[in-house]
Amino acid sequence: MEIRDRITLYLKGMAMGAADVVPGVSGGTIAFISGIYEELLGSIKAFGPDTLVVVRKEGVAAAWRQINGNFLLTLVAGIATSILLLVRPITWALEHEAVLIWSFFFGLILASVWLCGMLVRHWTAGAFVGLLLGTAIAVAIGLMGAGSAPDSLLFYFFAGSVAICAMILPGISGSFILLLMGAYSPVMDALRSFNISIIAVFIAGCLTGLIGFSRFLTWMFTRHHDLTVATLTGFLLGSLTIVWPWKEVLSTRVVHAGKPDEALAPFLSGNVWPADYATITANDVLLGISDKDPQVLLAAVLMLFGAGLLIGLEKLGTRRA
């Protein structure tokens, strides 16, 4: 792998990490639209019990090549760097400039629906069913209510194994799944405070879920390519309801309970039209919000920028190929 390719892959990893921090955006979406999705699944699938056999018979170097180690190491390094560096600024931006951040993601995903749909070779009845099913699942997940997390390391292992499956599915946000399970805030707090026990157990759950689920997806891509891509396109289409920029707060939650910085924060939200966004609700009053600007023009610009950026990158990649 050349230095330029390694840097490009590292940046794609950073983009995946940044997306995984945001409840509503999937790192799998970034992998899918950046052209590394199937290679990522294949590399993860190659890692398993057979790897130990290769190490014993042929050595570490052979095993490293089998699992596409350089690819995985570079990508994981980018993801980890992004999560550690961007978890604070992204959460700040979501709190203070939510409309603009979501507008950019909306345009990005909207364009990816079109681009991913073009990857379906033959739009058969089965492919259309997959599209509708994927859309319905994504919309249903977006409409679910959140739960609360039990204080158990076993729960964090389970949460990691479930969330990582969502993280590698385009359109389904692993962070949003964590939010639904009530684990998002505790995991983010663990990352910020470097709570090693929770982080280690959560990562172990992620690795377990990742290895098993990647094998299933790889099999689906090999045996049922059009159905799989159409379903993933449906996930992307349905996720547009999750990343819709204009939302109203439906419920609140207490963050950092019992600590000096204890505060009330938004929890669940629902989509509204831009014209209704400026209305101050009772929950807004509780949160100390007295003015909301829908920023329609700037939001539209960012939507177009996100869509144009993705289409431009796709055209550039096609031209190089």
C-alpha cells in the first residue's frame, strides 16, 4: 500500500469515526459511499480461528497478509484518532449548531441513496422488496423510544456487540442504537474519563459482534448482491428521517447526575417543518432556549454542499479507476 493510499484510507477511517460518534449517522455509511465497504467486510471476515492456524504454520507475516492487516490497522487508527479527538467538538456542534450539522449529513446521505441505488445491477421484484424493507427498518428504528442502561459490565458487552452490527450497516447508526438502549451517555462518559473497565468490555463486545456479523454480510454480498445493495440503499433512504435537520425536543434527561456539572439535556426529538422549528415549546423553556433560528438558506447550502461533495468524490474515484 502506497503512502498516498494509506493517508487516504486513514482519512476515511477518521470520517467513519466522526460519523460513529453522531447518533443518527453510521460509520458504515461512510465506508459504503467511500468505496471500502466490501473490502472492510472481507478483511474482518478473514480474521478468526483460522488466523491462529496460519500463524502457527506459516508465521505472523502470512497471517497479517491473510487478514489484510495494513488495511485494517490504518483504518482502525483513523477511526480511533477521530473518536478521541472529535468526540468533544462534535457533541458541542450537535448542541450548538445542530441544524447546520444535520443539514450537511442530510445532503451527504441523500446523494448516497442515489449513488448506492446505481450499484444494483438489476432492479428485480426482490430488489424492490429489499429496498422497502430496509427503508421500513430504518424508519422504525428512528421512531423507537430510548431505554435506560443497567449498571452491568455484561450489559456493555451486549451493547457493544449489537451496536457494532449497526455501525457497519449503512444508514443504521450504532450510536443511535446505543441511545435507544440507554448506553450512549455512559459509553461517551467512559471515553471522556478513560474508564478502562467499561471501554475494554465494550470493545470486546464490538469485536465479537463484528466478526460474526461481517461473515453474514459477506455471504449476502456474494450470494445475493442486488438484494443486499438494495436493502442497504433502503437503510440509507430510511435514515433520512433520522438526520432531518429540524427537530423539536420531545423529552429531556439529566446528564452528569450527582456531579457539579449536572444539567438537563435534550433526549428524544421529533421532526418538524422548518416553519415550525422556531416555535418555543415547554421543553425548550426547561432547557433555557428562548430563540431558535431555522437557518433555512444556510441549511440548504450545506445540503447541496454535502451532496455535491459526495458526487464529486464519486466522479473523481470513477475517473481514476
